[in-house]
Amino acid sequence: MIVSAIIMAAGSGRRFGEQKQFKQLKGVALYYHSLRQFLICKEIYEIILVVPQVRVKKTQNELTNIKTTKKIIVTAGGNERQESVKKGILRTSNMTELVCIHDGARPFVSEDLIKKSIYPCFNNDGAIIALPNYDTLKVCVEGHVKKTIDRKNVWRAQTPQTFWKMKLLDAFAYVEKNELFITDEASIMEAFGFQISVVHGHYNNFKITSPVDWQRAEEITL
């Protein structure tokens, strides 16, 4: 089974205030913590690192001294995540059967979580890492609560998210044709009617989106 990893590090950093994926966390760029786990995972054939166009050359230079048998391809993303992910998929090998997509801003992914997102795909169209939700969820409009959502079947999606490559490309074509805006790859697959397995994730596999998250990450890595 040929599995290509796609690490998403093309964000603009609007919410964080800077491009956090290149900010140093314990001596290395944030994205590198994720990259390291994919490098040691034997199930991964190659790694596509998606970064902003202006960072492609610099990132390639930063990775030249890595000792690995895996191919690492640095490629430019697009204006939105959906476009960036597709660009990453199109850079994978012609032999690739599964694509394992991960947020570069989730530095505490483990080799175990990567594997857990891959193996359920043998019996499903894809698999995602997620956590059950224990908070009460409200739908609010213009500052007022409209309704409460039943949390019993609600999960909070994480990454990695792994899918059959050609099925995901089919789903991309569908959402593009219907001009749908999607926030993660599982949503793209759902829109096309594919069956996605959910695998219990880890609470440390959080996404850094704010300075408070960064502080939490620094405390974990110390």
C-alpha cells in the first residue's frame, strides 16, 4: 500500500498574528515536529510539505540536510486550504493509493495516530482522528442562543485524515462543480457520500491557532 503524507503549512497566520508554522518551537520550526513523526512512520512512502509560495525555496534549503530515504517535496499552496490540499495531492506519486493529510500546526501528532488513520481505510473510504465532545454546544445568531445541539454524537475532528487518493479527487471535483466551501477533507468526502471511519485521537494533538495554544505547546515540550 503506497501512502503519501501531505503536511499543510501554507496558512497566512491571520488569527495567530504571524505564520506560526515557521515559528521556532523548542529550536525547530513548528511544522518540523509533525514532519519528524511522518519521517519515522514506516507506512509513509513520501511527504509533500505545502507552504506559501514565498517560503518554498527557503524551506527546501532548510530540509536539505535531513537524512532520510523518504522523498520530501516542498510545494506551494493556494489562497485557501481547499486549494492548497488539492495542490498537495497533485504532487504525490503516480503510485500513491492513500493520502494522509495533516495540519502542520498540530505538532504533537504521533506515529501511532498516523497509523490509526491509515489502517481503517482498508474497510472504508477514509478515516479521521477525532475526539468526542463533552461540552454543551449552542447555535447562536447575532448574540442570541437559537438552539442547543445534542452532543451525544458530536466529535471534534483532528488530523491526520486519510483517504483513498482517487476517491478524494473525485470528491474535490464534486465540491468544485457545486461551488461548495469546505473546511476539512472529511467534509469533502461526506459531501460526495463516502463512508469515513472515526478513530479516537489524543488531547495533546491540538491545533495551535492562538498565543494561548502556543504557550500550552511550550509547556508540553519542556
